[in-house]
Amino acid sequence: MVKKFLSTLCISASLMFSSCEYDYDIDKYFDDNHTPQVVLNSIISPDSVINGCLFWTRQIDSKEDFKIVDSFYVKLYQEDKLIFEAQCAEGKFNSAIYPKVGLNYKLEVDIPNYGAIKASTMIPMPAKFKASYIETRGEYVCYDHVSIDEITTAQKSRSVWITGGYNYSDEKYNNSCKYLYTYNSFIDQDNTSQDDTDVAYRGSNVGYEYFIRVPYKNISESTPSSFSTWAGYDISEEALVGEDFFGNPIYGEIVVTFESTTILLITPSDDYDKYYKSLYLQQGHISASIFQKVVSVYSNIENGRGVFAGFSADKYDFKRTTE
């Protein structure tokens, strides 16, 4: 469930200005002799088994889809003890092992005619938070207001992340919070935008896209605070509900019930924090500018690209008390 709310963290961007000059060898990205590298992506947390996917890089101007790594041998270590190994295919592996909080993990993957790639990460002790639903404001469009009174960290980390999602009676409709609105000078400003619409209901004209990142040094000063997010509601839509005697489709209205909102407090490993922050900045969705600083996406994969990163999370579920 937690990972579904995090999938949308791999988007967006922020305008970054620089007075420096950069020289880039763009031609090498269009080189017909480009040597593909293996990309490994694996984000792990205690609520899900350790799995991942592998594929090949491609030329920047290629019209082809990314190609998966057809065959590879994977080894997984927990505190330097081998706990899983398998011959895998079709670009995916699944260990069926849940990682444990506070432990270190290492992956070694051997790819025929390429060599081995390696990466390591850890599952940090989760920070805890005290949160409470305050109220829902609005008329046609409503916003739930939530208070975070205290964040308690179990160990030092680069930051904590606040995000969330909506839970429905049919899980395929579950979605992440698009914006979180708050006034708070102690949190990162990289993913902010201003919108004066519905300020009276939002409580703030400053929106944070998909997440709020609080640097570790600011955690105590950032609370108590409150924020708002769009309020979930029942979904009504036309859908296929059956067939008639002749096999013709019958359509009707179905209602997918909104059940609750989940607010997540994520404690990231250093790898998770560096990867997702750099990925957000690299996307550059807000503005394309000649002054925009080029941001390289963080990778901790030895002899390859991608990321192997761990995180832990505390969560608060609520459903508004007004309709």
C-alpha cells in the first residue's frame, strides 16, 4: 500500500538558476556506438518484499522501447549474510523476503557478457509523528486539514518526507495526494507553486507538489504545523456491468466508495533521499530555461545506473467527518 503512494514521487521539478557555464558533449548521447549500461531499480521497505527490475539504457534519440535484461543471476545479502540467490529472467526478480528495520542490504547481480553490478542500502528506523484530522473546508471543492503536532526521530537521517494518498473500495482507484498546502518556512521550497484559488478553504496559497520534505536540522522547528490537501470523494462513472442474451455489452453506473486518506511520514535512507530529490529536480517540468542548472539523477549502482534504496514509514489514516 505504501509503495502505491510513492510511485508518483518520480515526477515534477523546480527552476534552478546558475551563473556558471557548462560544456556538455551532447554528441556522445547520439553516438551509434553507444554502449548500453544496465539499469537496476529497487526501492525497498518493511511492508513489501524485496524485488526489482533491470533494463538497458538506450540512445537519447532512440524511438525503441527500453529493452529488459533477459537473463541474470542475483544475490541478496542481509548484514553480509547471503539470504537469497536465484537465476532470473525477463528483467525482474522477486525475493519473497521482507527487509527488516535497522539492517543493511546488498545486491549483487551478474549479467552475461556484461559483468556484475552491485549496490547497498539500509532500512532506517522510522520516525514517528502525532497527527490529527482538524476539519474539512470548502463547497464544491473541499480540502481536508490535518495537524502534525510532533515528529520524533529514532536516528539521524538527511530528512523526513510527508506525503499521502486516497484509499477507495476498489484499490485500482487509489491515488496520491497531488498537492499539500501549508505556510512553513522550515521545509524545502524546491517543489512549491503559488495559487490564490480557494485560499480561504486551503488555508494557504503555497502548494507543495506530491510531498513535503523537511531537512533533519529543521524537524523540531517545523512542528507543530498544519496543512491541507484535496478531500477525497466517491467516484461515479459508467462501466461495463454485464451482457444481454445476445452477448451485447450492458453499461451502467458504478460507484466507487472513498474510504479514507492516508498521510505518510517517510524516513528515507540517504540513497532514497538523494535519488528522489535529484529526480524531482531533474525533471524540470515547471520551466525550461537556458539558465536552468542541469541536475544529474543520483545513482548508487556500481558499474550501472539506477538505484537500490530503502525507507521506512509511519502513517495516519482518517476519513473526514463532514460530507
